[in-house]
Amino acid sequence: MKKQFTLTIAYLLLLTSCASEKSFTPNLVTIDEYDRLTYSSEEIGFGDLSSEFSLDVVAEDYRREEYYPALDDLTIENCYVKKGDMVKKGDLLVSFKADDLAKQLKFLDKEAEDTNELIKHYEKLADIEGHDVYSDEIRRLKEALDINSLKKKEVSETLENYNIRAEDDGIVSEVWEYVDFSEQVSSEQDIVTVIYGTDQYKTITNLDRDFKVGERFDADFAGDTYSLELTDIRETEEGKELTFKPFGGGTGLEAEHLQIKVEGKVYKDVLYTKKNVVFEDNGKSYVYVLGDDGYRRASEVKAGDVVDDMVIIEDGLKKGDRVVMPR
């Protein structure tokens, strides 16, 4: 009995001790170590600033002509052009073999030459002998010469079916890849393609810019850059009508439409930053400036003109300042 009582007292003391110890255990509070925020920043820009615009210009007289043989089963004699060549009106592009017609034309040329020599001979005899006994013969020869001329015209016109000529000034944009290897060609096979009407491009714009005749602008097409010269300015109800021509003359462009790059007003020696850096509060403009200590501070600025995605800072910042980029 005594032993049981002793154990009971010990057990109660143990419980009392545990309860007492638990009630005085301090609460543990964990606080993360403070991290200073980092910001993306850029140095304020300084220098010349200008905007760039694009103008769509169009060749109003643009046309694309594909040339085919006039007859079936012709044999190519020669191709006189290659892709990119500039051609003039009437230039021979392709000729086809026409041996029989060529022989016939050569014969008629020789016949006309001989007839003319005979006419001159009889006319000379008539002058020497002083009478017109040769007049009938001369008249007959002249009639034969007229007939010869008609025949030559007919053969020449037929011979033109064996030639392909440029209809106007233009640029060769395509040449059949087998032009040097084919023996006979179908009348359905396009041999040469020529672009006409790209010697002049026009547009109408209301862009606030002082355009001047003689200015040159770059135009991009198919990976190449071309130079266009402003040749005429006219005021219309819709705006300024501008006319451009390829610089140096010629028709070296294949495009019906072009985009030319136009530089706007140039601002000299100005401070500027991205326009989304500037924010408004109570009618005032601010930017966050990053200090040497790594903290950002709002700084009031005077914002000026916006140029593309940049804004000119007229007051409130200085060269070397770093402004915080928006997150």
C-alpha cells in the first residue's frame, strides 16, 4: 500500500512538472531576412532624336507582260536578255529561227538593189542620148520596185512573228530557265516576262513634314534597298501628292507597291527615355530615378514631345541619371 501511494505521488509530480514546463515555453516567431528589391534600369538617353515613318507608294502605270511565241513549234535562235536587264521600247528580247523567210527577205533585198541599179543605168543613158526612149523601161522597173517593196513589207511583218520585242521601257523580271536548251517551243510557253510602268511612284500624305523636290529616300523590296528621288509635290484636297522616281533614272524596280522610309523632325541634343517610364500623378509627370544606394525615388520631370516610343525630357533629369523600367 505504501509502495502504491509513493508511485501515485511520483506520477502526479511528473504531470505537474510537465504542465508547468509547457506553460512557460516561449513562442518562436520566424521573420524572413529583408531583401532589398532590385530594379531594371537604363541610363537616360542623350543626343539627336528623330522619328521614322513609312509611306506606301504605288506605280500607277504598273503592268506585267508575259511573252509567248506567236506560233507553235518554233525554235529559239537567241535570247538577248537576262533577269534584271533594263530594256527600251522596241528592243529585241528573243528571236526564233526563220531561215526560209530570212532567205526570202535577202533575195528581195538583192532584187531591189539590182532594180535600182538598172533604173540608174537607164536614166544615165537617157541623159547622155538626150531622149526618153528608155522611159517605158524605167517606168516598168519602178513598178517592179514598188511590188518588191510590198513583198518585203509582207515578209518583214511575217518575220516579226518570229521575234519578241519590248513594248515600252521596262525591266526583265523572268526568263524561261530552258531558254538556252530547248529545240522547239510551244505557243503556250512564256519565254520572257517584263515589268512596265515602274519609272514613277506616287502617294498622297498629310504627314507634317517639309518635303522638298530632290530629296532621296530608301525603299525596300525583296530584300534589296532602292533609292527614290522626290520629283514633284502637288497640293490636293486629300493632301500632298508626292511623285518619286528611281534615282538615276531608268525603271530598275519590279514592285507595284513600295514602302519608303521618311525621317521626321530632328530634335538636337535632347534628353529622352521610353515613354512608358513616365507616369502621371495629380497632373504632374514623374519618373523613378535609381540612386547610388540602389533605392528608387520618384522625381518630377517636364515631359516634352513624344517621338515614336520615346519621350523628350525637358527638365528634371540630367545626363547619367538612371531611370527605372516598368515591371
